[in-house]
Amino acid sequence: MESILTISEISRRSGVAASALRYYEEQGLIASERAGSGHRRYNRAVLRRIAFIVFAQRIGLSLQEIGEELAKLPKDRVPRSKDWSRLSNKWLKRIDQRIEELERLKSGLTTCIGCGCLSFDRCRLSNPQDRSGKAGPGPRFWV
């Protein structure tokens, strides 16, 4: 099995557009080697990095944050399962917060659309758990 792949093969295997792969490379998230013709060639291991990038984006990490996480991977060898696990375990709190936020949106969606009040002291969408009231007095949303 060939361990060096073209950009079109990587795109097909990862489901990520070639333009996005070139952008990831510009950002230093993935790397390729150039063939004599100047075409990009990727090591098969880049597929794991791309999967990591796609997953991290889905949970809300920016490309800068993703780059910072990828920089923690070993440079002297192909990352192993435990390396990937170490990075992703740090995301559990962020995922839980996102789930919480989505649950709030889900439970308040029908009520808020029907009401339209967006009351700052009661509305769970605009002001969950009266966060603005805890921040102090005054028109915090209008300043």
C-alpha cells in the first residue's frame, strides 16, 4: 500500500476540499513534500491530522487553537493513539459547555419565538441564569 498520496487522494479520503488542504498547509497545520513536478505529496499519516482538524472545528476550536494543539504532538515520530487521546481529553469541558448551551437554546426556542420579550432578567437565551445581573448594575447590553 502506497504511503505517499496526492492532494486529490487526500481530499477524497478525508472529505476535505483540496483548497482547504492547501489553506491548512499555509497555516502550518499539515505539511506536504513537493514532487519534482512541484505537485504536493502527503504522507498517509496526514489523514489523522486532517481528521483531528475537522473534529476540532466541529466542537468549536479555531484554526489557531487547533495549530496550538497540533504543535504539542511529537515531532520525532508519527503520533500514536495516546498522543491524540491526550489532546482530545482536554476538550471534554468545552464539549459539555457546548451541549449545555445547545440544550438551553433547544428548551427556550419555542418559548422565546412565541414571546418575543427577551427579558434580561428571565430569558434563558439572552441571559442564562441572569449572568448580566451578576455582572453589576446598568445597561450592560447597550453600552
